[in-house]
Amino acid sequence: MDDTDTNGAFAQNCNSGSWSQANAGYNARMLYTGVKDAENCRALWQPTLSQAGIYEIQVYIPSVNATSWQAKYTVNHANGKSTALVDQYGLYDRWVSLGVYRLHRGNLGYARISDFTGEPSTTNRLVGADAVRFINEDGVYYDDASPSVSYTGSWTHSSLWDKTYANTVSWSNAVGSRALLNFSGSRITRLYTMASNRGSETIRIDGASRGTTSSYAWETRWQAAKTWSLSPGSHTIQVEVAGGGGGYSDLDAFVVDLPAARSGTSYDDPHYQLNSIGGWTHGTGWSSAYGGTVS
């Protein structure tokens, strides 16, 4: 998704003035503006996603007109909003990750940047805005409303909660009630809601108990996840309401072969691309710390 897109997925505006353009970066065009002491210009990348799930969001940093040391990106995702800081200075025509987020289906998720980075305008640093891509990191989803999921006992099925996967969730407080899925794969993930009225549930895979999990939390946590690794092949997972706590258990979705966390590039705490804001102490000589250093 580039700054040249005209299908409504990209938008930019300023309170006064405008973004400057340069024939550089992705598709040979980028936008840039100087950092400000208060927000004046902003840019927004807002795709329409065909399915909810986990996405890595990457931004393209051009080789010119992007010199902010702490360009501030805001990501709107299924669990709220997060801020990702990117040191654009010294990055030359490369993709940089803002992180991995759970996003709703449709156009609720977005990435946003502005010229208010927290850097004084007297630094004359520039914020660059170019392309953003949303990379689906997911496996195969089975929503709680999928015909592949079967239920026994007493369950309530609802489509009133927009923070759940696909806006549906099923719950029960009848001990012994079960939700079951037959699947083929090597990893299975259960998505569920944690809240103050939740209890515990017994998980069985291929008939063998995998223990009892608790869904209780003092605050509501949507699309919590628990994953089990298995040998490749055909399997059955069963969630059984065990009661306790607030009593209720739910199923939001099952996900087959959700990728594990990927390995990547490590940046030790003294790395020049890591900026320390506020009062920090930087220590060396710690043999148990990564690289022997810690901040």
C-alpha cells in the first residue's frame, strides 16, 4: 500500500501547508515534512482486510528525506492502539517492521504517522511517509460459528461483540459442556475471552488431557490465545467447561498451524538505533545478559 494509492486506503492531510513530495522511495515517490512541536501533518494507511487475524505491519523507509530519530507510528489493532518508534535516519530503501498485531476483518486496522515525533522543530529533522504493507501471518481459522466446530451441552452463541474474531463468540457455564474440532495440522491455537466472570476449562487433544486452563482476569482481554504443538497429522481438540472462578468459559475460534514466533535480527541495548528517552543507566559486565550489557 503506497502513498500513491487513490483507492481510499491511503490518506494524508495537514492543518496548514502540505506534505512535500520527492521522486524517491517505493514506486519512486514519497512524502516528507519537517518535525513539528505540535501535530500539523499526518498520513494514514488503512487497508480493507478480507479476514481477521495476525498481521505483521512493515513500513518502507526511503534513502532520502527521512531523518527523524524517533518517527512515531500509531497502530490501531484488535486489542487497542500501540505506538512504534522508528529511527528513520540511516535507513536506506528498506522495509522495517512495526510489530505483529491482531487485526479485525474490514478496515478497522490502520497505521498512522505524523510530524509530531517529540523532537524539537529546531533539529530540522524530516519525517518520511512512503509505503506500508500488512502481511498475514495466520494459519487456518475456524470461527466458533463454523460448522466444523461441534457443541454438546448448553451454549450461548452471540454475534454482538465486535472485539471477538469475526464478531462472534460462544460461551457456557454448564460444567461438562464441550466444544470440539477435528483438524489436520501440527499446531492448534484456541482463541478465547478472559474476564472477571470467566472460570476454567479442561483441554483434551486426541482424548488425552492437556490440563486445565483459567480464563479468569480482572479486566476483559479479547482474543487471548493458547497454542499446543503436535506431531503432523489428524487430531481432535476438545474444550470442556470446568467451572470455578466466575463460572463461564467461551470459544472465540480455533486456529490451525498458526506460525510460531520467527527468528530475526537482534539489537543489543547499546545499539545506535535504540534511543533512550528519559533517565536510563547503562551497565556492562553482566555475563547473564545478552551481549553482557543491560540498561
